Amino acid sequence: MSVPEKSQYRYIGAKRRAKEHPRFVSGRGRFVADIALPGMKHVALVASPHAAARIVSIDAKAALAAPGVLCVLTGEEFCANTDSLAIGVDAPKVTRFALANGVVRYAGEWVAAVVADSRALAEDAAERVEVEYQPLPHVIDLEKALAPGAPLVHPAHGSNLLYQRKFVWGPVEEAFASAEHRIAFRAVWGRSATVPIETFGVAAQWDAGTGILDIWASIQMPKFPDQTARALRLPGNAVRVHHDVDVGGSYGVKRGIKHTVLVGYLAKKLGVPVRLIEDRLENLRGGDMQGPDRFFDMQLAFEGDGTIRAMKIRAVDDVGAYAGRSPFQLGKPVTAICGPYAIHAVEYEPTSVMTNKTPQEAVRGFGQSPTNFAIERAIDRVARHLGMDRLELRRKNFIRKDQFPYTIPSGSTYDSGDYHAVLDKTLAAIDYASLLRARDEARSAGRLAGIGISSCLEPSGGNSAFEVLMNPKNENTTWMDSCLVRVDLSGAITGVINNSSAGQGHESLVSTVLGEILERDPEAIRVVRADSLTALPSNSPVGSRMAIMLGGAAAGAAKAIKETLIAIAAHNFECPPEDLEYRDGGVSLKGAPEKKLLWDQLVEIAHRKFHKLPAGIEPGLQAKFVWEVPTGGALPTPEGRIQIYPCYAFEAHLVLIEIDPDTGKPAIRKYACGHDCGVMINPDIVHGMTFGGIAHGIGAALYEKFSYTEDGQLAAGTFMDYLIPSAMEVPAMAIVDHCTPSPLTTFGQKGSGEAGYLGAPAAIANAINDALEPLGAAIDALPMSHLAIWNAIDSSRKKAA
Amino acid sequence: MSETLHAVSVEVNGRSRSAQVPARLSLLDWLREELRLTGTHVGCEHGICGACSVMLDGDPVRACLMYAVQASGHRVTTVEGLARPDGSMSVLQDSFCETHGLQCGYCTPGMLIAAQALLNANPDPTEAQIRDAIGGNLCRCTGYQQIVEAVQLAAERTRAK
């Protein structure tokens, strides 16, 4: 497939400032905490100090007597009047409510909500709520949770096992029996998350006159209005979620459904606006946004020449105390289960386990980054086993560009790619020979240094078919997105989108696409957000889907506007539309450019001159476009083969790390990321997400962990324990662009919202291991903290002595 | 519990503001909730993330770690005070837009404060000095690269004037 010329597009791919930026740099963003509703009250929470306990009694008398207090709500009333939040997998007894009722299942779980005139008064009163607990046995370790006799997190479910299935795609056992070599090892992904700088917040207001509950929230979640309404036992049209709230970062985690149901209930009950803004401890401990926490038992069968024949992956994931969507984070990786490699037989055994920890929530990549890490550790281990160059091994097993579209054993078809070219380009950009020299010089000078490589896929397009794969009772195969385009009487264009944004630049995306199709200046195009009662259907910006889905929807609506304009001109020129040419918003007769109707004239006919409007064209000038994810819509086969995402971007990471042998402290010396996400609509935005994704990956690989003590307490409840990389830890990075267009999308674009994060942890882990190799040491668990690295160095030295 | 109120008088973005506040009210909450200067953001409330950075007499400080009463008699500059007198964007603000030095915009006001304080003191910073100056401000979107570029661009543009 050819790389498109830049000139093919007028605005797409060109440098363009983001439309959103001016309001943010001037302090005029409108985040949820900035919304002040008249008479608004504030919520503070009483949280469980125990990992597991029976609630014996709650005495709210003293709290209710405190100044400014309106209400102390407990689980007994709340759970009787609301329904459980959605349970993704088929586990109906694993119900989940915002407030604990009778029993708490993790330290930090909300036990009561106090509403007062100010947050400070609510916190004062929350300290006066007397809760008597009877501690129960708890389990924190996921393997212990699976052992017979383990304390049960949800006794009604009968087990701590939430989901398990063994998929076998292709002749796995045959390959393992006949291959020349086999390796087995365990890779461990530590519990971390994307932890946005803005905590989750929500404000709600019940209007008894209209019977509408208005909600402003810091959200990024599919079906959020619907789920809120269901849990509150309200019809969908009684909940109005305002999408014009700026979201201060999300990267998957801003779900906040339990917060919203709680605040919605309180606002309706009390008849006053109520808001809950998490403080940082609530966010880290009880905000239900910790990410995957899993180990991978990896087995590979391969030949002496490096050909990988088969792979077995057993992935055991700790979802914490409740289910939600978290088990599905084991399902998405099915769509890229063999990575960029032509591995013909794969066994995959996802296992989802409950423990007495904070519930897991969606995190950037939805489980793909941990899987990529495990696969890439495996590739490096195969290379080490064979004494083969890691790059050669990858090149040997890469799917070749002439093999696309390429169907992997688990049933997904990769749309396009050129992995060899991207890797080679990245090696050239970072000057691999000099990288090797730098590593070897550092080693000869007595320092530890290593080069890390990872090459992996970035599935995009957000068709959440892992739901139907993992829950046979779920037949949801529709994952549409939409856009409405209006051209008003003045000729100004407005794009209406149906979701909130957390920095992805959707206003820039839509204005660029509309400008491209309609050949109008994107600068002058406004993009607004419908609320959930006026919105067209959307599945929100998850799964790197918006460049594809919202971009495609905007293009579809703009094309319809363009067709209408051509039809109006054809009617007025009394000629067939094929004789006409659209340019810059005007329509002229081919070969007679002086015979034309300009944009303003066409708009005026559409709005005001019905006598000049052709039959069958609706007056006014507006168009909507709703579309389903390309290649989506099917149920899985009985063996669990399914097309999940439509588009597959590729990234190749190269990193040089030096380690201080005395402290175990790593320092990233050089970083390059080759990236092919097809046609970029706004390169600055794509690069920005990639840089940010790499920074997240650095955090997950080296610093960030939600550690728990033996007694089930979160030991990382502040930013002094949960370590987010700063500009001192994140190095300067180089991004190397490549473009293999997707044949499935409007402009050849693929998604890129999870870029960088999907390959950085793997590359860093491989670099640390390359650095440790001369000592004979290896680490396969993330995060590779200074201490973990130092321990590996120290034990290898002791062994040598 | 009735709270004793204390008089404060602070020059905020060039304007003198007086109020009666409880001792425990943070400078951050006073700016946001009472003066409605919501450009300064709440991030961690324990002094790590820097989202609440404001300038106090020209130096960047954490508004979450200061009480409003402590700011009395001082000059405070928030992100709303960074624009030029005519309301248009400052060189630094414009540079952030140019290099895509932000995504969600949440850490941005604090970053701008930290970076502006650096540029006021050092018009020609090295990359290492820029990283050091913003090292106390966490960003989860950008990986800092385009922020560093923005500060470099602003320095270059300011010097060229």
C-alpha cells in the first residue's frame, strides 16, 4: 500500500493548533470542580479501615448534630433504593453498590456519605460517624485467593474465581510436542493505573418540576447515562449528563459510576444540588481506578532457527473486591494475542480473581500493555535461549507486509502494517550502532547498561466484542459513534459531538475533518457537545476509537452536507449532479467555472428559498451520520474466535538505560519510538499522546505500584508513595513516524490514544534485563523499582562471591 | 463549631482583595471557591503534583500548602494573571498552544506558573534547567516533551524581541 502524499489532504496531517488550548492556557477550562450550582452541598465519605469486616452498627447521631450537616446516608437505605452497578461477566451475585451494606470488602470502601454545607464541614462530621466493625478474614494475594479454604470476598458467589476459560486456537500441543526448544517463565505486571492529576468528581441536581436529574461529571465511559439511570431506577430520559465538562485526564479510569449514582441519589433525596470531588486519598484508595494486577505464565515452543511455533499464556488477574468491567481487560488482548508475530497456534487462559483490594478499572490499553510486556519478555528470553540477536528474532517472526490483511489464530484480522520498515526506520533514527557503542562503553567503564527493544501492536477502533466473548449472556455487538453537522443561516459550521473529552482534542479532530471534506477553514468551525438527552449515540472515547469512529462519523455527516449542496446546485442549474464540481464550499459546472453557486448562496437556498430547493431535500442544512465500528458486529465462534478491533497500529521502542550499581537507580539515556498509526489527522496530537503514553509506561515499568500491606491496607495512598514520573525521570524522546494507511477507515487513519504505553513497559523491562545480563541476573516483575533492581544486583554478586 | 474569622488582604493579579476567612482555609480554596479564580487547580492537596501552583511575590508556591491567612500582605499571581494587559495570551501561553504543550489542560496552569517564574529569573534556560523548574509539576498527558519545547520556544521568542 502506498504512503499517501501530504498534498492529498488540505488540512489532515498538517500542523494545526488544537482548538481546545486557548481556554486551558488562560485558566478558562470548565472542569467539574469549577461548576458552582446555587445552594450546592458537599459530600465527604466514611471509609472502611478494614479489608474485610461485618458492619455491626453505624451511629450517625453526633455527625448529624454537627454544624451544617444535612444528611448521613448509609448502605442500608441506599442499597434498598438503587440497583447494583453493571456486572460485566456472568456473575450475578457479585453485586456492587457505592455504599457497603452490612459488609465491607476492602479497606477504603465507602460506608457512609455525609452531606454538608461545605466540604470542610462534611469532613468534620464524617469523623463523628461511629461505625462498629467485626473484622473478617481477608485475602490479598491472588494465588492464595484461589486456594481451597480461602476467605471468600463474595460468599454468595461461592468462589473467588470470577472468570476462567482456556482458549486453544490452532495446533498448540502438536507444536509443543514437535518443536526443538521450549521455555517457560512467569512475568508479573504490578498494580498501577494512569492516575490523572484531576481526581474524579461529579455534581448532580434534581429538578422536581421537570423530573430530570442533571449530571456534570469528569467522565470517560461508554453507556454512562444509561447505567446511571438504571442504577437509580429512573427512565433513561430522566438523566441528563452534560458533556461540556472538561475532563482533567483519564486514560481509561474516569468511570465514576458509583460516585454518580450516589450523588444522583443524594441530590434527588435532598432536593438540593450535591457534589462529590474525591480528594487524593479517596481517589487512590476508594476511587476504584486501580489497573491490571496480573501474572502471566508463559510457555513458548520454537525452532533452533528462531521460528516461534506456539505460545501458551495463562494470565491470572486480581480485579480486587468487585467485578465491573475489569475482567474484560483480560479479553481485549485476544485481539492481538500473538503480537506482531506470525505465531500460528496460541493457547490463552484468562483467569479473573477477586481479592480484598480496591476494585480494578479500565486503564489505557485495557489490558493490552501487560500482555505486550509478557510477550516481549518472552521474545527476549527466546533470543537469549538461542543466543540469537533480538532484532533478528523479531524480524524473522514478524508478519510481513505482503501478508496483510492477516488473520491471527484468535480470529482477528490485522488490517495493514509494515513492521520490518518501522523497526528499521527506528534503528536508523536512534543510530543503533552508536547505541550499542554507548552501552558497551558504559559496561567497560564498570557501569550497568542495557538496550531494550519492544515491538507490539496497538489495537484501535474500540469495538468491545470482548464483552460477548467473555459473557455468553451478552449479545451487544453494536459500538457505534455519531456526529451531527449543522450549517446555520450565516453559513457557519457547527459539529455536534456526543461525549466529553479528556485531552484527546476531539474539537480539533472534528473541525479538521469537517474542514477537509467541506473545504472550509477549520479555524471557523465550532464543535459543541450535546448532552445525553440531545445526543446521538456514542460509545465515548475508549479503545483508541475516536480518530476512527468520531473522525469517520464527522466525515460521513460532512459528505452528506456536501451532497445536499451539490443537489441544490444541480436543481438550480437543471443539470445532473455528475456535471458539477464542489470546491471551497461552492458548486460550479464542470468546464464552465463561471457558472457557480457560492457557499453563502447555497446555504441561503437551503434555509430560506424553498422555491429553489429540490424535492426530497429537507430544508435547513444539517446532516447526521451514525456508524458501526468497521468489521464489527459478529458474535464469537464456539472456539472463541472473534474480530474485536478493526485497526492495528504498530510501535517499535528502543531504549538505552544505565543503572547505578550501588543504588539500583536506573536512568534512561536514550529513547526512540517508531510508530505507524496510518494517516495522522493531527501529528502534534498523535505525538503528544505517544510521549504521554511512554511516560505512563515508564511509571508502570519503574515506579508506580498500589502496594498493599499484609493486613490489606493500601500502602500507596499519597504521591509520596505512589510515584508518578516527573520531567526529571521522563527523558527527551524521539518519535519516528511511518504511515501504512488502514484500508478500513475514511482517511486511512488508525487509533493512537494508547500509543507509547503499549510498548514502553516492555522495552524498559527488556533494557533492565539486558543491563543485568552480564551479572547473570534477571527480573520479570514490574515495577522494577530501585530496590528490586538493587536486590537483583546484590543477590547475583553474593552468588558470584 | 463556629469558626473564628481572620482578616486577609492580598493583591491578587494586581487587584487588592480583602476578606474574612477561617484560619484553616487554604489559599487554594480561597482563590477557587471564594474569588472564583478556578484556573488554579486542585491535584493532590499534599504538595506533590503542583497543579495548584501560584506565584507569591513572584516565586512559585503550592496554594494547597498555604493558608489564605498566610498570604495576607503578599502579591499572588494565578494563571488568570498571566495574560497581557489587553487580555491576549502571553508569549508563554501562546507557546504552549504552538507546541501542543498540553492535552487535558489540568496541570497546565501550574506548569505555566512554574515556567513563567523560571523565565522571569532566567531568560535563557537550558533544557536541564527547564526540566528542573517544572520537576515539581506532574503531568500525565504529555510526557513533558512538548512542555519543554514550549518553554524553549517562549524563551527564544522573548529573547528575539
